[in-house]
Amino acid sequence: PFSSRRGHRPCRLRQGCGQRLGRSAMLHIDRTPLRHLLAAALCAAACVAAAPEGACLDLDNIAGKSVHLLQAAGRAHRRVRADGAARPQRFAEPRSLDSARAMAAATLAKMTPEERNGLLRGQHFNMLRGGPTPGYYTGTTEAVSRLGVPALKMQDAGNGFRPTDPGEAGSTTCWPSLLALASTWDEALVGEVAGAIGGEFRGKGANVILGPSVELHRTAFGGRNAEYIAGEDPHLGQRFAAAYVRGAQEGAGVATVVKHWVLNQQETKRTKADFRAGARTLWEWYYPPFEAAVEAGVASVMCAYNYVGGTQACENSAIIELDLKGEMKFEGFVMSDWYAIQSDHAASEGTDMNMPGADGYFSKSVINRLPPGRLDEMARRVLVGMGRASAFTEPDENTTCRAGCNCTELLYDTVATNEENLALTRQLAVDGAVLLKNNAPGGGNGSAPLLPLRHGQRLAVVGSACDARPVELGWSWDWTAADYYVIGGSGRVLSNRTTSIVAGLRKTGMFLRASLTDDVEAAVRAMHGADAVVVCGGATATESVDRTSLALDQDEFISAVLARAASLEVPTAVVALAPGAVVLPWRDNATALLMLFLSGEATGDAAADILMGVASPSGRLPITLPASENDAIRPCPARAACEYFEELHGGWHVYDQTEVAYPFGHGLSYTSFRYSVARDWRAGVSDDDAVLLDVQVTNVGDREGADVAQLYLSFPPDESRRPKWLLRGFGKSPVLAPGQSHNVSFALRRRDLSVWNTVVHAWTVAEGSFGAFVGTSSRSARLCGGFDSSGGNFSGHASTPMVPCSGNLITAREW
């Protein structure tokens, strides 16, 4: 028997099922000639389903929801605000690893083999629909109710709860992309945002976030680069991966799943491509964000679609069993990406959970053939991962549901966002905005930079991208559709509150004359008599395909407008909305340039805040903007083996021998900062603070603002395989008033000073002299010095004091 939700009689699988489900279906269908046929089809589907013991199937809910999916798109949804949707308070301390192990062992001892098996694969995913059965989540496992083990209720993605129903848009926050989050260079903000996102997942009844994505960018053309919080640097990635995991799991009690393990840097032939990288490249470049997430207690790691070294990632025991579970000591569970598993070998090679579970590769017969103890290990890993994240703790009766029984209201009707989160998403979009250029009109001569704009100025706003329409979630929707605010694919979160650039500027009360097409002559007419021009451009990206060009969609229009504006002697500010790296061939002709990586529903408001000086820009590039797209690595074609020929020179180091448009770490402010040494090099007391340095950042301008001090190290000469400079620390100041100072402390770990020794398969501290500079980007040095390493010991006496650098800029030749 299937048992219905509380308040209904149990419904048995016999003739009464058809009668009851038919009546329920017809209650939802008005004037539909096929209502009897539809009711019969629904009955047949329900009655042939095989439900495990204890499963809950609400037939009224199934019928109503199925018909709901066929109704007109304009149907108004009843919205219920989740009491738990406010920024979550820490409701349950995360379990220690020992505590999680003990809980898992006690629970596992009471579970039957069938119950253990039920933890290991997804249920209720409709292959024909391309999504979960109504009332279920993108990923759902069976609960073990008698032991208090709830179902895993998983939803995409790391940048917010993804709506999958036409009526859901706007019920969760459309946050800026994880790349925009990375451009804040602010660990504390990453953790705060992750906690807020986790709160919305809880408000929707989910207990697992299918994110964050922590892969590094290898190719600037990557279709999912906007989803990757690591940007182009492993140090940036490991800091942000750990902050996100802790923020979501400790702040909201929602498990996180870092993805995609591993070398998943392109969409081209993503299920067939075979990527190959050496051990040092893996451990020193691509593994660190994952390893940091493991150290932070991440519940799960998702294995990727691609092949690694000739073996499919989910069936690759070398990267799963030896590296992830062995060297990194990961004790959570490895789940597959959706339909990533390609044979029944995955379970024996280290993958613990099959998603969405409909392919038969984790069938009972497959599991029964596993080596003794493997089933128990797989189930234990699920229990440890979820328990350590406190994701089995139910914080609020209002946000607790049993998938398939009573989750419909939470999934489809509950509004999980709130005013606090909407304010936070605007702050995030502001803090992630990167001011690339800000010259004075007319070439300077002592005049002020163009930005911020001033009230009373006459402003022309030109270009279709200034008023770009967001994707709408309708009945015949394309899951890969993207716009200038969100990425397409499984990471897409849509909103009915998205503000365009022109909408944000109109709220400021500025006098605007707008031409919101890409007609150059219409733009020129709008520019006549203007004191300044804002011209917009954008680019889109989506899962499943890589980008074919790094140009903005309006590239030719922007170039023409800048030329005409110069003849009219009108200064121009270009606002670029991008999913990753873009080329800006006309940049020298723009007076000012503002970059926003896909920034969600608050894009227009955030851009207006920066343009009008409500906030001073403090974002920094987590990637490089190349001078030409020919300088970037292209995705590997077809099914040929893809060698990572650049080895340790990946990410932003691809451009080390090349002049770039704007380097990694670059970003301007409306004020100026001076760097000085607060406390010079000195030895620490533990492996986590082997070498210490404190730098004072002082606001010497006339406006308030925040700065990001960045520490780069040069390894001893015998480490010539490494790039000349490596990011090894950064710190963001609070907003400083003019004349105010803040000390940024850099604590270098022994690991930061080590290399992966392929002979002993372990980290070894490099011996010799380290060079160092603290600067405002990877190519802008303010303070220079260094220290020595001898036998793994560091002495403040064996160091070169940090002093103002003789030259401020580091050119490509110096690399």
C-alpha cells in the first residue's frame, strides 16, 4: 500500500486507486474534453509504480500537480512566506567528525540492506520530463523514517535555489553568479551569502545544495565559467570554497556538494572529452579548492561527466579512492553528476551515490555484486557527510516536508526570499562590480575622473543591453536560455524583480535621455547636449556549450558610439555585463569602464549605485581580461585526449608572457590608498602561520572606500617549473573614511610554501629565497621584499624587509 499524507485514508493499489485519483484529477480540470483520459493515464502511472516500504505517495497531490503542469502559464500561484526564510541563525552546531562517525555507526547498525541501498541512488526523476516528478526535488533519496533519517532533498545550485515551475520565479533570490561573488575578494561576504542561500533552501524544504562549483577556469571560453567561484587561481578558490561550505553548513544546516571532480573546465564534448594533467598540475593547481572544501567539512563531492587520464571521472579509482578519499581523507560521499555514470563499475571504483538513479547502474543486482563491506561503506559515507553538516536536523516545522507527500506547497508556493536577502544581493552585486578604468573627461588636465556621475548632469543612456529583458520561466521554456543577468542551465535562477541598467538609473532621479536600441544614429541623437553617456554591452553563456567568442554582443555598436561621442566631445562610461572574460578592443576610446559579472536581479540597482557614487567600487578581477581572444586557451575539440600542456602555468598565468587588457586582481576605486609595513616578516608558531606579515592600508583620498591588498610570492630559483609569481594571500579592508587605516595580516602556511613531491607523493617545503610583493593586482606592486627557507624553518632575521618597490608595474617581460 501507498500511505497518503496525514488526514487522508490510506490508498491501496487496487481498483479504488483509479476511482479516487480520477475524481481528484477531475477536480483540477475545467472544461477539458480529455479529462477522463488524463485521469486514467494518471491512475495507470501511479498504480504501476513500485513503492518501497514506508514511501509516501499523496494521490490527490500527484493528480493536482500533474494537471497544474498543463494549465495556462498565467495561473496565479498562492504564495506563502516561509517563516524560516529570514537570514538563518545557527540552529544546530555542526557535528564534529567523531560525532558524525558515531551517529553513522549507530544508525547503520539498525538499517536493513534495502534501507542502506535506498540511500545510494535518486528516486522520482522523470526522464521524459527532464526533471523531477512533481512534488520532488531535482535529487531525492528515500527516507528511513523509522530511524529518523530524512530523505536527501537536493536542488540546484550554488548561486541560489533554482525554480523549475513557471509559477516559482521570484520565490527565491536571484543572486549574482559565483564569479561575481569571487570578484568581491571578500571571504566573510562569501560565508554570509552562502548562509543566506542555505536559508532559502531550507525555506523551500531542501537540505542539500548542489554546489558550489569550485573548478578553476582553464579556458576563457568555458560555458560555465560564471558558476565557478575559484576564478583563475587556486588560492582564491580554496579560500572561497571553504568559506562557502562553512557558511551554508554551519549557518543554515544545509549540506553542500562541491563540483565537478575533476578537470571539468569545458562544455565541449563534456561527456566524452578525456583530460590529462600531471600530478603536480593536479595537486598544485586544480585540487586545492576541493581539498579546502574537504577540510571545511563538505558533505559531498560530485564527480564529473568527463574522462580523466582515459577513465570516466565517476569510475576513476585513482582520483576518487587514492587522491580524494585517501590523500585528502575525505569521509563524506561522492555522488555522480546527473547521468554521468556510464557503466556499473562506478560503485566499485569509489562513487557512493548515483544521480538521478534511473539508469540501473546502482540496481540491487549491481550492489549485491560489490566486495564485502562496500555497501556499508557507501551508506556510512552518506550518513557521515549529512550528519557532519547538521543537514539531518530539522530546524522548523514550517520548512519540514516529506518529498512526494507534502512538499508541494514549499516547493511551488512558498516565498523563501525576504527583504534582508534582497538587500544582501544588492550589496553583493555592488561589492563585486569592478571598475576597470576611470579617466578624466578630455584627457585629464587636473579635472576629476568621469565617475562617479553627479546629480544635475544630463545623461544619455544608449544601447539595447541597458534595457535587456531577462529570461522568463514559461511553459515552453529552454533550460539553457541565458541573459545578461544569469547563466543558462542548471545554475539559472530567475526572478520577476530583475532591474536593468536604465531602470536602476531612472530610480536615481537623474535627467536621462535614452536610446535603448543598437541604432548608432539614434544613439547620437540621444548624446547631443549630454554631459555624459552610459553605453551598455553584454554577453551570455550557458551550460552544455562553450562560448564561441569573447566579444560583447554589441561590440560594433559600442565601437561606433565611442567614435561618435569623441567627435561630440562627450565622455563615455561603458558598462559591461559578462559571464566571464571578454575582449574590449575599443577600451582606449572609453573614458570609464565598469564590469559586472552576471549579477542577478539587482544588476541595474548595483550599477546605478556605483555610477552615481552611492558606493565606491571595491571589486577586483578574479580572472584576466585578455587583449585578444587569440591569447586564450581554446576548448579541446572532439574526443581526442586533451593534454594540459600549460602544466602549472594555468589560469591567469596563461598570459604571463603577454600584455593583457586588464590583469588578474585589477580593480579601481573612487579613492586612493597608501601601503606601508605595520610588522615585517617574522616566524610564526605553527604550520598554519609559518611566516607572518602585516601591511597597513591607509585611505589617502577624499572619498570613503575599501581596498584589497594582495600578496604574491616568487619561489626559489630551483622551482623554475612554477610561474614567476603566485598569489599566496589577500585581505579586504572595511570601508575606510579618508585618513583612516586598516592592517591586513598575511599568515603564510607551510603548505603555501610547498611543492608537490611526485617521488614521495607528499608536500615538501621549498628551500631557498622567496621573493614577495604586496600590490593592487598581479601586475601592480607596492611593497617588495622576501624571506628565506632553510630546512623548513623560517627566520625573520633571514629576510629582505618589505619596502616601497622601485617600479610600480610588472610588465609581461618581467615574467
